[in-house]
Amino acid sequence: MPVYTYRCEACGIQFERHQSFTDTPLKTCPECRKKALKKVITPTKIIFKGSGFYATDHKSPSGESTKPKKSEKKEKESASTESKPAPGETSKSSE
């Protein structure tokens, strides 16, 4: 059952009440007994549990992994092959 919040416009008291959708809204204040109750609209409560909620549930730039892109990978490979001697060659500094 939903919880509704009521506020009395006469005395200012505010309280919550569990009511069914089919129940009629309250009109009489339990404190001052005047017919001045109004429903208060409150934001719903949202609880995010667990780590990585946005990264796993939404495809967005913030959810991308930190893997290198293809162009970055090729640059790293070419840089590493330039510094290594080819197979069968010997380094000049070792002579």
C-alpha cells in the first residue's frame, strides 16, 4: 500500500498514512478536527545499490572501458618493434 503525506492548512501538522488506492483521501485533521487536510506531493525514494550501476546498465561514454583504441595499439606495437633488433641481427653495442 502506498504511503500518503498529509498537511493541515489550519494547524500546520504533517503526517503520513498508509492507504489503498481505492480509499478516499482524508479531509479531517486528527489534531484540530478541521476539514483542512491537503495531500503533499513528495518525491519518490530511489536507492542505487552496488558498484558500477551506470557503467553496466547504460551504454554511454562514461561506461566505456579503459582499453586502448585500435590506433593507440598499433602505435605501441610499431614503437616496440623499432627498438628491438630483428631476428638474426646482433646489437652493435655488444661487439
